[in-house]
Amino acid sequence: MKRYLAALTAALCLLILAACSRNAAHTAANGDDLPAVIPTEAASAETDAAFDEPSLRTEIEPSDSELVCVTDYIPDLYVELRYAGTDNFTGRRIYDFSDAWLRYGTVKKLHLVQSALREQGFSLKIWDAFRPGAAQFKLWEACPDARYVADPYSGHSTHSSGSTLDLTIVAQDGTPLPMPTDFDEFSLLADRDYGDVPAEAARSAQILEDAMTAAGFVPYAGEWWHFSDADAYPYEDLENLPFPLNRQTIFEPDCELFLPLLAAPDGGTEILLQIPADASFPVLGWADGFARIEWQGQQGYVPTASIKVRN
């Protein structure tokens, strides 16, 4: 971690005490060459353009360790979180959200994969991404076999670090392709020895594996769908996220007067503006005790302890 825990704790306390200050300090912020952080309801073929188009909004590029919603940056891939419904090996809903979240550094690599596959007429489809620690215990209860489910009592799943994902490839229109098995099949057919599956399925799995490894992902030998970012991230900063991870959730300040919007996720940075207590806004990312939000076209950071879900 880049900050000592004690310093972060002290900074958070000072921010929360200052959250209802009447004095605003207004500072202009410059835009960066970033994709517009706009929720996307339908798949789009303009992903590359989205990374280059100028925006009228004042945006902040996240650090590589920030947890972000994947479709904010790769809007044309497909997301079907299996643990957000009952179509999984447990037969029950594990997640209370349906959006895929990953570290920003991991998303940048995934964007390279999607671009390469798009040129071949394919698209990625995510089945699982960031997994809250509490969800790992539910999966272990359903299948206490370390070959297929990480034992939360002896460590943590790399999914809980926000840098591992389960995914497949589909046609650009979303049509499924032949693959070795379905998601979470606990058999030898799911491993990366593609010699025991039909040739077309083996070819599809190899295309996915080649694209992912070329972009900096490490495949898990026992599951053709499972890949981890070669750059490791800790899980402790994401261990106790206090809010639901649905991208459309709206938040509001948890204060009586004003909430300072900060230029960076730390306690000593400049204040961009003051957000009134009756404002509402989405959360675009989570960064070690801070939330990146957008209010009136301005992005910035607020302590997670100073916001709440709007009723």
C-alpha cells in the first residue's frame, strides 16, 4: 500500500470533520485524454473512439489500482455475471450486483484483448470479475474443494483482488461459440488440455488464451475461462467495500452542509469544489477508502465514510 495506515486514518478523520464546512475552495481542473465515463446500456462498436474522443466533462484518470466498472471503458463487451443469478453451480444468487468491476490497470489490458478479438470478428463475455470476500465463503460452502474453489479460510481468491476474471468469447452479435465446457464445470474437460474436446471448441479456447496471454494475463491450468492479471494487486483495500456495486446506484453526501470534492484520493489534496448536502451522484470507482464520483460534470474523490446510498 502506498500510504501508511495511520496517516490515512488521520486524513479520513480530518476530511469527515471538514465535510460540513461552509467555505468552498474552487479550483479549475484540466481534462485528460480518457474515455468518457458514461454508463452504456447497449454494446457499441466504437470502443477505440471512446478512448480518444475529447470530452466536455472534467475527468480524472484513475490509478491502476482503482476499482472501476469495466463497461465504462470497454462498452462493447458483454457481461453476464453468473453469480448474480441462479445459472451457476450453486443454483442460487450469490451477488447483489450485476456489473463487472476490475482494477483499472487490468481493464487497460482487457481493452487490448477486446480490440484484438474485434478484428477477428469476436467479442469478450465476462462471467465473473471482482468477487467480494463474503461471496467466496458462500461458494466454498457449496463446493469445499480447493481444486475448483479457493478456500477462504486459508487465504483469499484472486477474484477478491479485482484482477482476476472468468470469461469466454462470443461472436460480435453475442452468439455463443463452441467452447470446451460451460462455465464452472468441475471436470477434466475444463482444463487447458484441449485434446479431449471437439476441434472447434479447442480452437475457440485457444484464440481466447492467445489473446489474453499476449495482453499480460496468466491462464489457470484447470479452467479454460480463468485468467489473472500478471501484475498482482492486494485484496485488503477492497475487503470491506461498504456499498453495493451496481453502477447505477445513486449516492448522496452523508452530512448536513457541504462535502468537499477532492482532486485525488488522499487527505492532503486540493479541494475542487463543495458539494451541497442535497446533491446526488454516481460512484465511478473505489480507491482505498475513497470513492471517485462525478457531480455537475466534475470528477473527484470523497471519503467513503462521508457518502451514503440515496433512498
